[in-house]
Amino acid sequence: MKPFNIISNLKFDLFAFFGFWLLKIIFYLNKRQIIFQSNWDSAQLKDRPILICCWHGRLLFPVFHLHKEGCYALAGLHKDAEIIARIANKLGWKMLRGSSSRGGVRVFKELLKVLNNKGKVFLTPDGPKGPQYQLKEGIIKSAINSDAIVLPLSGQASSIWKIKNWDEFVIPKPFGNIVHIFGTLVDVRDYGSVDEFRLAIKNEMDNTQANVDAFFN
């Protein structure tokens, strides 16, 4: 990763500092509910690597729910990802930096090293720049090469700000309710073809997000 210059680095540090505290306060000021926590518990009992996934627009919910679980997170090298990567790092996430377009080979090797040691990695399969809700190959290859379990996780809040960009990025407003929901485990061992596995992941991610949205509709 090419380092940012001193001024850019200072700006990112300031944005990350204020963003960290602002989001931490917002999540603290919401009542939070966890649905299907047993799916997370079941995944960990299998003693295998875990790929945690959600659509890019909902990434704040896993970031603020699993930050004490010793997980890694994958983030791109572009400037848009820099602030959230630094915020996640402040929360306790161990960051892997790269994407299919920049640093892809290097970060894939790092990702497999973590997974092959039965690590837990969070990623957004439609990131870093879309198309929205379209599964990219990284999660498929990672699961197949490491025998990882895929576990969708999403979230929603009773009152939100929604950024009007490609992923419809969601930020909770304070003084409301937040729901985190774990989807059903998707095990690569249960599928006879890559296409079946890909479709199963997408369907479960879509279902998980639809289920959490239904709490507030």
C-alpha cells in the first residue's frame, strides 16, 4: 500500500478519531437486540475458519457488533475505505488491506493465511465499489481454498441516515433501536458446484438483510 503524505494522513487520522467517537456514541445511545446469536455460536463450535459477510451498505452493524471477537476485516486501499478501516482498527479489528483491483494477490494470500489458521474474517462481497448486492469471486475462492464456513450478518436501525451512493450506506441515528441478525450458515461442503455455492451465499445474504429490515417496516 502506497503511504499517504503527511497532510493526507493527518486528515484521515482526524476524520477517523471523530468518526470513531461519534459512531461509538450513536451505537451506545441505541437499544440493541441480537437475533439468531446461536448461529454465531454454532459456527465457532465447528473449529473451522469463518467468513462473516454482509452487503457493503450495512457494514457498520457487524463492525460495531463483533469488534471484541478477535476478528480480521478486509478493506480496500482506496481513500473511501481509509476512514472506516482506521475506525475499525480503533475498535479492535485486525485489518487486511486490498481489493480485486488493487493489492489483490497479496491480500488474498494474507486472507488465506488467516483462514488456514482457523481465523475469522469479515468482508463485504459487493465492495468496495459495487455493483450493489452482486457477489464477487473473492468470498467464493476464499471459502473453497480454506474450507471456511460462510456466515451472513446484517443490521438495521429504527431511525437512520442513508447516504445516496451506490451502496445506500446506512448510519443509525441515536435514541432508537438497532437489530443485528445472523443468517444461516452456508457450508462449502454442502454444495456440489461453485455456482450452487455462490447462489446459496447470495440468497442467504439477501434473506438476512430482508429479515432485519422487516423489524422496522
